[in-house]
Amino acid sequence: MTVEKSYKAATGVDEFYYAPLTSDNESSFTAGTISRVQFLQSIEVEIPQEVVRAYGDNKTAEIAVAGGNTTVTTSFHKVPAEDKAVLFGLEKSTDGIYGVGSEDNPPYVAVVFKKTYEDGSSEWVGLTKGKFMRSKISGKTKEDKTEFEADEVTGEFMDRYVPEFDQEKSVLFGVDAKGSTASRDALFTKVFGQSYPVAVLGA
């Protein structure tokens, strides 16, 4: 049976979810509560590879491929303080004040987001284990024309055990045709160990 390939390019992004990893080892993992940060504007996942050559007799004897660090750069309309506290490992006082310090240690988290297409199909992308770094604090005076400032958040991800794969993985993806949720549901189970949430914190 021939499967028709799709050559359509993505036109949007949506549904950014994350959950802290509460445990992780060579053969299993568990994740905490899934939360959503709305109004994702852009996201870039870099998965670099480097070619390493071995030489002999004045020519290339062998080529190997080495993987680099998986980095994630995101831009949101706004990241709520509650999500920043979780993602950046911030402490909160009893009277509601958040603190940033040199001893902050962000938790390992897993992430899922969706790329959207004009024909109604979607590509779901999962990041299995990583940490996000604190974003800068900035502001500027309001001028004649209103401008909105975006929140940019960056992180680095690593390989992790994923069910049904022989080797650890850092990035997963699957494609759903319009009206289908098969890849979405499978990806949530593999990345979070939980079903796609009908109602989710922060949505």
C-alpha cells in the first residue's frame, strides 16, 4: 500500500505544554502535572550534528557523525509568573513575591507543542528532557504607537528513555491528518506518560 507523502509547509504553532519530570532512569520515567502556556509565537529546536573524519594515506578513511546539544528557543506573548516559577525553579514567599537567586535550580521538564498546516493537519513535536534558563527582565516607555513585548525563553534538552524505542531520544514527532489525533495521543503518552488532557492547567 502506497502512502501519499505531504509536502505542505507549516504555517503556525499552537498548544505548548510542559510537565516537570518527577523521576527518570534507564527504563522508566514519571512526569508531574501537565501545564499549558498559551499564545506561543515562535519556537525553534536546533538538533545539530557534526561530521568527524579520520584520515590515512592522504585521504578520508572513515566518517562518523557526532550529535550536538539540542537547544530550544521560544517566544511567547506572555509567560505567566506561575509558569516562570516552575520552569526556572523560582522560590515564592508566603505573600506572593517571587525571588531569583544564584542557587535557583530549574527542574527537568518534558515539552510538547504543535505545528499547524493550512489543510487542517498538524505535526506534534515532543522534547523529552531538558531545562529552561531564566529570561531577561526588560521594559521600555510607551510611545505614540502601542508595542507589545514578547517573553523569550531558551532551554537545552538531552536524551531520555522513551517507551518502544531501543535507544534514548531527545526529540520526537508525529503527523496527524485533519480530524485525526492518533499521533498526538501517542506522543503525549511517550513524552509525559499521560493522555492528552481535555482540561489542562493554564489553558
